[in-house]
Amino acid sequence: MRKEMATYVESLEHQRQLYKRTLVIVVLSQVFGGAGLAAGITVGALLARDLLGTDAYAGVPTALFTLGSAAAAFLIGLMSQRVGRRFGLATGFLTGAVGAFGVIVAATFESVPLLFLSLLIYGAGTATNLQARYAGTDLANATERATAVSIAMVSTTLGAVAGPNLVEPMGRVAAGLGLPTLSGPFLLAGVAYLFAGLILLVFLNPDPLLVARAIEAKRKEATSTAQPVEAAHSHRGVYVGAFVMVLSQIVMVAIMTMTPVHIRHHGHELGAVGLVIGFHIGAMYLPSLVTGILVDRIGREVMAIASGVTLFLAGVVAAFAPADSLFFLIVGLVLLGIGWNFGLISGTAILVDATTTETRAKTQGSVDVWIALSGASGGMLSGVIAAQSSYLTLSLLGGVVSLILVPLVLWYRRQLA
């Protein structure tokens, strides 16, 4: 064991200092990462509509960068397990930057194949932004894991809310550079992901996951009573935690993807799209500090049930919001963001509780693959459902599906009793 690593393994005070330092670094990277992920959400569907000439495939960009996110999630998790969070997360953000710049080139030359390829690569930034939440939990105590996740997520709010509301200014910047207006947000995304990756690469050292692994190894050597993680509820915890996150993701992405198209269909300007999506993304991340505390104090299962109920209400409000009322659309999309937030943080806490450092990053990466694939499915199907039926049908369907979480989590809670 290296001398530097031994210092943290032997000293509880040094462990706490590193835990706090890790959270600060993750917060800084997530501010930039949040700005990066907002581009694809806000204008991806509109860019595809312009290049493809139809609304039926407006969900393709979301599906593509979410599929790219799925592949990246697995690779980042595997890389993090082998060499630590630092290199895994930095590589993911830098890859996302390459994808964002590729989208700009594709939009400039009106190349649909390059657009699709670049969106796949851009998805690496989305995956990394999501996986960064785990870095804060590596050195957290069992009673503060959800709070650690929430701190990482709430820091995304600044960039994520600013991103959609910079759609028009960045469009003007892009136009001034001779680029398509809708490529402006991806210019912001490329620079933001670049900075996020460099922050982690330079400052996330020593690596929190490697330190946590060394601490756990020493603890096992020191006691003969250590229990394997596969005892009792651990496997169920992985599956249930994953399902809570997956269902929250598919419902959120499906409704969110078609909302910009729905808004534009009813005569609202691009700025209105940015306003609604900005509120939505703010609701996805801003409640995190409170959510984390609630998950740690009143229970993972209670908050998972709250996720299902909130997503149901979001679907109902979005479905019946008057087409000319941005206020009710904002209310629906805010509820959608809050429901997703409850599901992601409670599901993450359930998952982390059920794993050890020996397999944690790999398991987390694998689960995030399913989260990304569910989002891709939601994004792809949303355009088809809305085109063949209506936005109302899509929103109601998403709300009803969300209620599956209630009986599932109640069953899991009885298993723990």
C-alpha cells in the first residue's frame, strides 16, 4: 500500500477530509456537466426535426445520445472499478465534449449520419454526469449516502438550468460564427464537458473509490465477523434500486422529449421551450439537498413510493394542461422533474446499500446502462406515440406506468422486515 493511501486508511480524520474534498470537486465538475447535458435535451429534437423534415423521428436524438450513454455507462463503470473514479469520469466527460463538437459539424454540413454518430458519442457526457453522483458515496457513512448523492446532483442545477435559458444567446453566438442557430447549445456543451473532465482529472486525487477499497480491505482483515454482501436482501436491493431508477427515467424522458415539440406546435417561440425545460431540469436537481436528507431520515422505500405518485401527478397535469398555457406545462414538467429526483436518489441509495467496494463501480455502471437504455426507449417511443396518438395520451400513459413503483416497493419493504 502506498504511503499516501495508508495515511487515509489509518486516519478517520483524513478520511473525512477526503470525503469533503471529494464532494467539493464533484460539485465543481457537475456545475459544468449540467450545462453540457442540457443542450441535447433542449434542442436535440428540434435539430432532428429540421434535418429530417418530420416530427415522427423527433425522439431519435434523445434515443441516440441515451444509447450512447448506455454504452458509456458500462465502460465508465468498468474503468472506474479497475483504475478509479478519477480516470473513469474524466474520460467520460472528455468523450462527451468530442460528441458535442461533432454535432456542431453535422449541423453545419447538414449531415444526418454524422449527427447520429455524434449524438451517440455525446451520450458519454450524459452517462458521466449521472455516474458522478456515486463518487460522493464512496467514503460516506451509511446514514449519509443519499445526502452525498444529493449534494452531487444539486450542483448540476446551476449549469442545467442555465443551459436551456442560454438557448437563444448561444444561438446568436453560433450565428455570429457562421454556424446553425440550433448548434449553439452544443457549443456550450462541448466547452462545459471539457472543463468538467479536466477538473476531475487534475483534482480528484487521491481517488475516493480506491481509498474506500483499501479501507474495506483492512476492515475485513481486522475482523473475522465480516459478512459477505450477498447476504439476505442484497440481491433484491440491487434489483429494486435499479428498477426504481429505470422506471423513473423512462417516464421522465418520454414526456420531456416531446414537450418542446408540443410547445412549438402551439405557436410558442424557442425562448418558451427554454423556459419550460429550464424549470423542468431545475426541478430534476434543485430539490436534491432536501431529497437526500429525507431519504436518509425517513427511508429509501418511502421516497421511492413518493416518486411513483409524483410522476403520476406529473403525467396527469401535463396531459390536461391547456396548449396555450405555459404555466400549467411548467407545473407538469416541474412535477416530472421532482418525481425523477425522488426516484433516482432513493434508488441510488438502495443500490449503494446493497454493494461493496469490490464490485460497486462495475455494478453501478451496469445499472446505469439499463437506466440509459430505458431512457432511449422512452425517447424513441415518445415520438411515435405522440405522432400516432397525442401528447395527452403519451403523458397519461407515463403517469399510469409510474404507479407500478408503489406495490413493488411495498413488497420490498415487507421483505426487509
